[in-house]
Amino acid sequence: MPERWRKRAQRLQKPLRFCVVLLAFSIALTPALAQDQIKFGIGYGLAFLPIYICEDLKLVEKHAKEAHLDAKAEFQRFTSAAEAQAALASGDINIAPFGTAPLLAAWEKGRNKPEQVFAVSGLTSLPLTLLSNQPDVQSIADLKSADQIAMPTLTSPQIYVLELQSEKVLSRYDRLKSQVVALSHADAINDLVEGTGQVRVYFASPPYAELALRDAKIHALLNSSDVMGGKFSFLILGATKAYIDAAPRVPEVIEKAMDDAARIIHDDPRRAAQIYLTHEPSDVMNGAAMEAVIRDIRGEFGSAVYGVKVMADFMARHGELATVPQGFQDVAVSALASTPSN
């Protein structure tokens, strides 16, 4: 090689090596930089079964890929829905669970602002069952003033169902409010079975209703579908307007993932039970018992949202909501328009 070409090649060698290293570094970083994180806040309980299935089977990632999105779902556990909703408001997560009433309150509070919350998917319409250990109590009208009514928290969906029924039967929605006590499911079942305390009624959700009804002394007074006139969303996934505007294709991804999980629950309750017990091991429910519970309620999961108008009208009657949506479409993303929501 002529000397002048050799020197020119040497001069080019350093920049070329630098470019190769830079290109390799860029390629290595590209997947991490391009991948979007969809951050879910979750809690505990059978209501989160579709989320567990999505996590284990990577259903969010599957439907994101189909939508030509490079996205990864992350799931952060919170001890209460209120904590998850606070994390949503602060931007620490993107998706949080809401009861129907809290979703409507957050929708109105942030109205026309980036922090306004909309439903991006239903999660479950788990039926709620009001139980009693008193043979002479066949209706809430039979309760005495000293009889306590147990439920998981004083802001749980059960409180609204009880108030709706009180409005119908007792002509006052808050007639029984002073008798409501917050008890863990385990303590509520124990009090009802033992029958030694003042708890006479317990508003339960699956699988706790099924556990309590194993005792012959306990019977059901009513369930949420009786009160609501049909299905009622126990939990809904919500996101802020700011996030929906920034990631407009994500709601459809979530809706499809939740329906995919719902199909698995419906078609294969045994597999669904195994997944649930992997995430939440139980000392009192084995695989067969959990499968039986899920089989009974396998149609109560999916992206549809229910009971929005009934709840909104109730909240408006009692000063909790100033703006009444005309239907679920007012408080939900367009991806839910084709679902059987109401």
C-alpha cells in the first residue's frame, strides 16, 4: 500500500472506531428508552384476579404489541384504593382502581382539568351479599338500633349499596349509617359465626360470602344486583385526562387485556383459581374451593362498567355530585363504547 494511503487509513481508523462504539451503545439503549411503562396500582382480593392473570400471562404486553406499542406493565401494590388513587393524582402510577362512587367524585372534582379521572376499563362486578346470623332478620327493616353492620371499610362499595337499600326500604338513605362498623373480613365472619358480639349483619364479597354461608346459622338478606337493578361495578380502572391524552392508544390496550383475562376466568376457572392462589395464598380456601367460587361468578369480570347512572343519580340526590353524567360514556374513554356497559 502506498505510504500516503496507509497514513490516511490510520487517520480514519479512530473516528471509525468511535462511530462503531457509539452505534453499539445506541442500539443497546434503544429498547429501554423506547419502551413505555404502564404503571398499575393494585390492591388485594378476588377483584384483582384479572390483573393477576394479565401480569402472569403478559396480556398487556401482548395487546400493546398488537397495537404496535412497545410497552411493559408494572404493578405496584397498595394497602387501600385511596392510597392508589393518591399515587395516581401525584403521577406515581398511571392506572388506579376505583369504586363507582369514588370514580364519579374524581371525575367531577377534576372536571375540565388534566387531573380529571375517566374510566379506562371495568375490572369486575363482583356481587355483594348482605348476610345475617339472626333468623328473625329477613330485611334491613328488621334490624334493631343496637345491631351493628360490618363491612371492610367505611368507604367501600358496600356502604353505597346499603344506603341505596335504606333509601328504598327505610325512606332515609343514612338511617343505618351510625350502625356501620369497619371490620376485616376474617373478624366479620368470626363475629357473625360466634354470635356473641353486636355484629348482626355483614356485607360480604366473594369468596368471604361463600365462607360465611358455610355456617348454617347464616343466611343472605339481599345482594347488590337486587338493589342496583342489575350488575354493579365493584372496581373500575381509572386514569387521568393528562395520561389518556399523552397515551391515547393505551386505554384500548387495557380494555382488550382485561377482556382477554375475563375470557380465561370464564373458560378455565381452575386455572384462574391457581393463578389467584399463587398471588394470594389462603389457609381456608384450597384450589377446589376457590375454583367453585370463581365458577359461580365467572361472568362478573371484564372491561364493561355497570351502574354508573344509578349511582350518579343517587349521589346527586344527596349532594355528593353536582354534575350528573347522562350515561357511562360521559365518564369513560371511547374504547369502552362497544362494551355492554350501562
